[in-house]
Amino acid sequence: MTWKVLEPLVQADPSAIRSAVRGVTEAWGPKARRQAVQELALALGDQRATFVLRLLNETIAPARRLGLELLPGMTGINANIRRNSREPLRDRRLPHATRLAATKALLRGLDPTGKGAALMLRAYVAGLGRKRILERLDEVAKEFDNPPAMEMVRAELRTLEKLRCPRCGSLRRRKNMAEHLWNRHQMLLVGHRARTANQALDERLAMQPPAAALVEFHRDLLGKGLHDEEAITQLRREAAERHESVCPHCFAFVPVAEPPALQPAETAPGRISANGCAVALSEIAGRARLHIQSDSRVIFDGPDPEASDVPASCRRWAMVCAAVGLVAAAALPVPWHLVTALAAVVVSLALLALASQRSKNPHDPLARAMDLAWQRLIPALPPGDAVARLALASIDRGNPNIRSAALTKAIDDAEQAATLGAVFANALSPLWWLQFADDRDDPTPTLVARFRRCIEGELPLSAAAGLLEHWRRDRPGRADRARMRAMLCEQACESGLGVWDIVELGRAYPPLGSALVTDDVDGLARLCFVWEQRLIRPWQPCGPAATVFELARNAELSAQILETASDLLLYHRLPALGDDPPEALLLCGRGMVYREAVLYEPPGEVRVRTCEEWRGGGYEVRLGPHRLRFTDPPGPIVERLKAWSNFFLGEFLPRAEGVLKYRASDRLSVLLSPVVGRCPACAKAVIPLAGQIGVTASGVK
Ligand SMILES: [Zn+2]
Ligand SMILES: [Zn+2]
């Protein structure tokens, strides 16, 4: 019978092989069969490997069996044969002895610790019960001295074994038991025993100092897949103190490449200092002194060149007058002593008053120290932490005009240093932020241009993130936030990033994520869609419209419109009716907005009705559920409303989701590579965030 099945398979082979195969099928008893297989092997010679491969790829049992039988004693078993023999090894129609012998043959020469060996073993024991698997593994182990791959398969098996809950007696697999114990009884599974959290912690405390024991305990808890808010909070707090992140896979601490954000320079009235650099205004014996030093040398030390001598001399003359008064009171005859003494007192008081008035600095002394720092200290300093900290302290203080030239130069220097990697990005973003805060006109375009340079790889992206973090802390208004989002999104799209790239960047750089509101993926997708369509302008037949990107370039107009419609996509000005100023149609992410009416779907029929005189006259337009009043015939506006609602709500918005189809681009991994680190404990790729659970970075090469 088997010969009939096998015959078509060996039809093309030489007759010697054909008859040897026939000999195997007709052999009677195991011993004779072994003999026949040996003969077949001899007949095959060096074609044995290709012949075996051919048989293993068949689905019929006799062919697979013969393939496996030919494996023991064969030289040159390669990866291809191993791969193709897994399926026949799983085949329960074949005799167990054949599969055991083949498994042993396949395991020989494989790395005993490797995945390959484990795969082989798994194929061999597939579909069996726990007890049978252990028996079979023991059979293989006898010959192989218990290889590590065997341990791997055994460990897998242990997760399948069922345990009984000591509290409620229910029977569950090990993995589910850990969850059950924690969620139901607040207990942990340690080895085979259930422990309360306190017991488990106490056991650790015997071996470790308390802080480390608590961290290890929480790591262990979360690593087992158990959810515990307190453990996450404690790990994050600990990570924030160390300026490290927490691995999202194994909850170990992961170092963060960027140093912590810089603190502003220390200030006191008339004094500002950071990292050993200082400007100090003081008064010694009535004389104003100025001291300027960098961390390595004294730049200036002496009388303040801008302070006048008037107060000091006034005080001297006041002393002289007082003395004259005393002498006069003692020496002159009555009544002249009184007159002269009084006159002397009056003059000396006047002089003292003048001195105190003149010695009062016309400016706030701290502001003056700050201006001096920008004029004389900062130009002498290299880019770095000191300059950045002085800049942070200068925000909203001092005179922006005095420092603007020095600030521009400091920014140029810091940008160069950051490009070369000589300073961290956190030394650059405070300078950018100071310039933003000093700019009286519209500083947003400069900020966006800087973001563009970062996103194109010219400067580190963390500098832009730092700048946006300062911007966020400044609590910008609704319109400012919407404008910034549109402008940043435009730059990101122009540099070739898609929606998912932007979302990923927002995860890796949280300030970017909050400025671009990457949590709202749909809103972002609509913005990207409008950007994609900006050149084709498919809305043109309905009338001219400005995209939100075009509108955002005008600070005044966008502040006005985005305040009420922060999800604006297109802006269309309706034709003017009579003497009224033209109204605007706002085409937003949520729908179409006209006056107070918001339409979410095309209204179908739009009806116009003339109102009776006693109801105030004019016209009423029924737009979906809304009723709108007009004094002049609203014909042209009704036409526009119809056209826009059909196009925008019926066609445009539903198509916006299409941009979500494109997956991340190659640019993303380039932009993320500076922040991706490896977890020291589990070696997985992680984007560490200081004081936070890090972000998984599986897609990054
Ligand atoms: Zn239980
Ligand atoms: Zn890890």
C-alpha cells in the first residue's frame, strides 16, 4: 500500500533508488526496515540531503516518515533541512521512535543554548500533555546531558502548570495565578508560595538597604505584569531624583542623555551670579564700586564709572557745616550763636537730603547689574551653562535694547557649539527663549524657523523641545496655541514628516507633543490633509479660501479668528450683502461654522423665506436645524453655504482620515536616534524621559 503512495514521488529517480525505496516499504518488522533504510541511504550517496528535503516537504505521512528515518547518521544536516523537518516532527501520525531518533539527529551540532534547539524540541513535544512532554524531554536529555534549550522548554512548561490559590482554593495557571493573587487578595507569588506585600518586602529588607529593597520590590511587581499605581509613582519619584527614566519593559532605571534643565542665575539687589561668573554693584564708604568676574579672571574691579561723586562730597560738606554750627554755638556771643547754629543745621540737612536723593540709582540696581552683565561679562564668556543661566535670569528684567546685539552673538555661538556637540541643547534653548520674550513684535515666526532647523537635523531637536517647554510654561492663550500648532505642523509636513512621525516625535519629546497636541491624532491628520491639498486647492469651485497655515502668518487676524475656532482648517470670506461688512465662513475640524450655527453634516435643502412686516421683515434662512435672519436678500450667501457644506462636510472632511494610512517614514528614526538609549537591565531600545516611564522605541533601528 505505501509503495503505491510513494511510487509517484520517486518516478523520476534512477531505478536503484526506486527499488531501494520499494525495499523499505516492503520490509517486515523494525529491524528489517532499518536495514532497508540503510540500503536506501547507500543507494542515494551524496544525493541524500536533497532527497530528504524533498520527502520532508511532502504532506503524506509515509514520505515524511521516510524523510525522518533517513536523518540519523546523515552528515551535512543544514539549516534548511532543520527548518523543513519541524513540521514532520509535529506530525502525530508518524511513529514516536522515528521522531525521537530524528530529533536527536537534528539536535546534534546545534548550539545547545540557542533558539534553534528550543524550536526543535518544541516541535517534537507539540500537542502533548504536560506529563508526556516531561517524559519525552527526559528521553532526549539522557543523550544530551540536559542542554540549556531543554531548560527553556521546561520553564515554558512550568508557566502552564496549575496552582491552587491558598486563600480561595481556585485552580489557575501560574501566570494567571500571580494576577489573581494580586488583584483578589493583594498577595504576591514568590516561587510556589503566596506572600503578602509586607512579607515579600521584609524578605528583601534582610538582604538590601531599605531604599533599594523598595525599588526592587516595585520593579518586580510591575515586571510581573501586575498593575500598581503606588509602585509606578514611587519609581517615577525615585527616577526624578536621580534625573533618570524608568524602562517601560522591565522598570529598571535608564540614564537620560540630556542633563537636567538649568536654573536661572542667582540674583540679589545689585548682584547677579552663575557658575562663578558675577556682576556686583556695591557701595564702600559712600563710593559706588563695580566688580565683574568670569569663572577664570576678574574683568573689572574699581569705582563704578557711571556713578557720580556728588553724594559723597555732599555728605562731606554736611559734616563740615555741622562742625561749624557746633563751634559757632560754643564760641559766638548771644544771640548770634543761635542764628549761626540754626543756619548750619539747616544747610547740613539740605546737603544730606541732596546726597540721599542723588545716591539713589535711577534704575533698579538688579536691572543695572543685568545690563552690565550683557554688556561686559557675557561677550567674554564661551557658550555654556553660565550664559544660559544668566539669560534665564534676564527674562522680563533689564533693558532688551541694551542686550540685543550681545544676545544675537551669544545665540550664534551657542548654535555653533550645539551643532558640534560641544554644549548640550539645554544651553541653547534659554537664549532662544530670552530672544522670544524680548521681541516686542511677533516672535513666533522666528521660533518656528528654529524648529524647522532642528527638525531638518541641523540642530538638536531637544533644543526646540526646550524652547517649546519655556513657551508652554508661559501659558500662551488659546489662539496662540492654535497658531503655534498650525505653524509647527506646516514645518513638520514640509520637511517630509507624516502624521504618525509627528505623533512618535511627540512621544519622544513631550514639549513637542503638547505644542502639536499629538494626543488629538484626528485633528493632526486634518491639518496634514489640508497641507497636502494646499496646492491643488480642491475647494476653489466653492470660492477662494485661506488655509489655516496662510492665516497663521498674519498674527493679528489669526489671534482674532483662532480664539473662537482653534480647530480652523479653511477660512472663507462671504460676499457682502448691502452695506453690511462681509461675514466669514469658518471651516473647522468639528464642522462648518457660520455666525453661531455649527453644521456637522450637509443640511440637505436650504430654504429661504420672506418674513412678514409684523415680524420685523427681512428674510429667514433655514440651514439644517438653524434659522438665520437677514435684512437683504441672502441669495449669494445661500449659494455659498450650500456649495461649501456639500463639499466640505460631504467630501473633504471624510477624506481627511486618508493621511493616516501612511506609516512612519525613514526620517523618523534619524530624528529619534539621538534620544534612543538601551536599558542597562534588559538591553531593549528605550527613549528615556527624565522622571517618567520611558517610551518604547521598537521601530527605531
Ligand atoms: Zn484566590
Ligand atoms: Zn529594561
